Amino acid sequence: MPTSFNQSVIEEFRANGGKVGGPFEGGDLLLLTTTGARSGKETTTPLGYVRHGDSLLIVGSNLGSPNHPDWYHNLLAHPVVRVEAGTRSFQALAVPAEGARREELFAHAVKAAPGYGDYQARTTRSLPVVVLERAEPDGWESPREVNSLADKVMEVHSWLRGQLRQVKTEADAHFIARAAHRGPGEAPAPSLGLQIRQRCLAFCQALEFHHTSEDAHLFPKIAHYHPHLADTFARLADEHRTVARIQGELAALLAGIGITDPERFRAELARMSTELNAHLDYEEEQILPLLADVPWPPVPPVPPAPGE
């Protein structure tokens, strides 16, 4: 669809609480914002969707053309996306379905919106079916309220711990299923599966952003007021580098998703879990007490009175 048409739909959607006219009138429509796989720039695309339980499904039909749409390539590179549905806006983890699950979900989508079947008939490629899950994992250990910067940092740490647990749970389930395969035929080639890949990639990208922000902004500001903690910040910086090296190993394994050795991936994931949890424990012990009295969100400065 032309960019100008997309933009007019986006503006109408946001101005009318998710309702639009024209070809989308009366249909289920959402706005999907992805990060460019190469450009790194955000792009918003209006898309039809189908509900499936608590999740939303989107289909990479691209009107039946031979190529996947750009937004699909973007979410493979950056799995965490922004979804606007009605008046709600939230982050989601975009997970393409595979194998039998893809077939099941595509049949569900065609039943709800038969046009997807027509698009599939026009092309030889298999139309991707993407599940949009709320990005926040269940069972967070986050504070009930975030009133201080310490609470905010703890919230981020809890999110990272939760994501890492989910990656391990899904990887273990995948490998157990592979080990239990008895035929017919040979077991599938070693693969982590797109769901594990997407969640692990989202975790690694969030962790990298968090540590980069700490190194560039948070830690230097605290160190300025607490010079006696120089050794503490040196240790934290060294631990960031160690975690980053493990991230690099995981990223390399994810890049070769179809041939990744399961045991090597498990070993790297276990190493990440050990190093990261020890690092977060130490940071919480040493740094969080210093942030307990810093309000969050930050209190905006009071503008000077006229004449001051």
C-alpha cells in the first residue's frame, strides 16, 4: 500500500480510537510499529488481525505478492514491537508460528477472514502467521508500585530475569520433545525454533540497551557523588563486558538457528543465567540503596517565577 495511504489510515485510526472507514471499515485493524532491520528506524503499518485466545494474529499476506512484507523482516531482526489496537497501546513479542502450529493458526485466520486464503492461492510462498504476545512475562517479581529509581531499576531486573527463565523453559521443552522423537522418520535437524529465537533475541537486545544506559548515564552520575565506590563500579563494568561476551556467543548461535547444537546452546544459556543473576544480585546490593530516595518518574524542575 502506498505510504500516503498508510499515513492517512494511521491518522484516522488514532483520531477515532481505532476506528476507520474505507476498505477497513468494520474490520479488526491494528497499528504495528517495527524497527527497521537495516535502518533501525521505526515504521508503523496498519494491519488486519485475528484474535486467538489472549493473543493477536497477523498474516504476512502482502496481498499475495511473491515477497514477504518489510514489517515481517523487521520483526525477525527486532522481535519487540509496538501494537495499537483500539485505544490500547502495548509492547508485544512477535513470534512467527512454525510447522503444524502455523497450519492450525492459518486455518483459524482463514476461517475468520477468508481473504487470507485467496492471498495464499496467489503465491507459492507460505504466508507467515505471526503471534503477538504481550512482551511482559508472567510472574514478574516487580514492586507493586514504582515510586523511586531503585524501584524502576528493580522492575527492569525482574523483567530480565523473567525473560531468561522463559527462554530456558521453552528451550528445555523443545529439546525434551526432540529427544523423545521416535519416528516415523528421523528426528528434525537441530533447531531452536523461531519462538525461542525471538524471545532470546528480545532478551539480548533489552539487556544490551539496559547495560549501555547504565554505563553511559546512571553509573557515572552515581559515581560522581560516591567516589569511594570506584572499585564497585569497576567490577560492575567488568561484569557488563563478561555478560556482553556471552551475549555475543548466543547471538552467533541464533544466527545459525537451523544448525545450532542444542547442548552448546544450553551451556551458553546456563552460563548467561549464572553470570547475569550474580551480576544483578551484586548491583542490587551495592547500588539500589543509593537510589531509594530518588523519585520516579523524575520530578520536573519548577520553572522560575516571572521576573526571577
